Amino acid sequence: MNDLHANPDFRHDSSPCTGVLLVNLGTPDTPDTGAVRDYLAEFLWDPRVVDVARPLWWLALHGVILRIRPARVAKAYRSIWTEEGSPLLSVSRKLTAQLRQRYAQRDSGRVEVALAMRYGKPAIETALLELEKKGMRRLLVLPLYPQYSSTTTAAVFDELARVLGQWRWLPDIRFVQHYHDHPAYIEALADSIREHWETQGRSERLLMSFHGIPERMCRSGDPYYCECVKTARLLAARLDLAEAQWKLTFQSRFGREPWLQPYTDITLKEWASQGVQSVDVVCPGFSADCLETLEEINGQNRELFLAAGGRQFSYIAALNDRAQHVEALAQLIDAQLQGWQPALDDAPEHLAACRERALADGAGQ
């Protein structure tokens, strides 16, 4: 029998808490080729991300992709890296800090918020151990992916199950599958676009670009496409946009097989060739700005549109650590915390009595 994870700090009078684990995709530690190679090796080996036969994919990944791609991707990361490091990690930390501050002010029922990355650091296992040390008895997992996909949300669940499968005492668990149509999320997106229009002006068209996945995944039952369409439809309605004023597209395709369409880059070239002079681009599937928004959209796709004849390309930032984004996530968390009975009692006298009873019954600590 394999040894299970033990908690050496456990005491019967430990103050219990509810842990909230925020999870984002991940980032390399540095924008150097070696760190990027390590990150891509972990990311691209996940069968949720690339679901082809493992022996064949291992040969392609280690024989070709990890020999060529890391240097190019590292260069892209260097173009967006900041003094605080990776934008994705920096923004996610700020978002976590604001939620921690919010829940630190609660009158009852201690809630501790931690951050993890599905790939890279901080790892999900590290964050769970951090929450365990704080007395976690309940766990709410919130993947920062508004739209569910087997390539993202399910990958978080896989790692969560792997880690907790090694624990002796499991917390009660709740898992947020998606929030693609949550009113507070839609309103936060709409307000961010309105603010951009007020300060930067409004372009002829609004392009809503989501990360793509292979078409066959959706044909196999992945709801991602439908959830992206619903997000875009609700956002367009909230902004009172006519059909000709906006479009939903998909970016970041990888490999030779067909991905979800229409493609972002091809759409931008077509618009420019058709005489569209200005475009605003927003990426509603990304909770925080990252390589795909800052380098791919605001870099590569900006250049593509302008080179094809467009005159003005304006990228609308992700929700990042905006106050409205924090509020939307807090609403999601609060809704999930409702009805979790019995209430966790962290009163000192209650905890002391629990320990006294445990010791009287022969338990340690």
C-alpha cells in the first residue's frame, strides 16, 4: 500500500477554514529558452491539451517541437515580460490579493484564498498544501476560464484529483465548471469596453476573439464553442450592437487539423481588404492578459491588420484585476459558499472543547 500524504501539523483544536483555489493556465518562470522548453514540455504533454496517441506524440514533441518552438516562444515572451515578471502571473497574483483582502473582512467563517497555475508555478499541489496548513476543511476550486473546455477546465480537475488522491483526509469539495453567462461577468466585460470607447474612441467594428480548440473536440461533446457563442451574444446584446458591428472569431490554432472557425487572423485580413479602417479587439475568454492577448493579438494580429490596409487597431485589455472583475468572481464564490452545512465553528472555546474530547478518547494532538 502506498503511503498517503500526512499532515504533521494537524491538531484537533486547529482553526478550520474554507479554501478558495483560483487556477489559471500557467507561464514559464523566465522568458528564457530553457524555462520555456520546460513549460511547453509539461503543457503540451497533457493529453487534455493534445489528445493524440502518446508514443507518436512523444516522438513529435521531443524530436521536433521542443527542439524548435521554445526559442521562438521565448522571444515572444520577452516582448511582453515586465519588471513584475509574467503578465499572467502578475495579474493573477493581484486578483488573488484583492479577493484575500475581501474575505479577510468577513465577520464569520474564515475563507482563505490561494492561487495556482495548472502548468508551471505555483503548482496546484503547492497551493493545496498551503491551504491545508491554514486549516482547510472545505475547498472551492475556481478555474479562471469563463468558458468550459476539456482542454482547460477539465485539465484542472485532473490535477486536482491526482493530488488529492494522495491525501489521507479530503476536504469537502466544490468546483466551478464555468461562468460564461454570469450576469456580473458579462456586465464587467461590457463596462470595460464602454470605458475603452469613452477614452480611446470607438472603431467601426468589434472583434471578439476566443482561444480556439480543434473542431473535432466540439463534435465529440466539448461545450466550449456553444459557451463562447453565448458569451459573445450576451455581450453584443448588452452593448446594443447590430449584427454587422461585431463578430466572434477564434485564435491560437496549432497544428494542421481544422480548429474552430472563423479564424481571427483571416477575419482581420478580410476586413482590411474589404475597406474596414478601424477595429477594436477584445478577448472575453481570457481572465488576465497573457502571451495570447498581448503578443499574438496586440502584436502579430495588429501588424497583420495594418499591413492588409487597416488604419487603426485597438486592443481592449482583459478584465485583469479591475474592481468589477473582483466583484464578479466574489459573486461566484459567495454563491458557491451558500448552503455549506454545518457551519465551520472556529470559536476558540469550541476548538478547545473538541481537542479535550479527542484527547479523552485517546486521539493524538
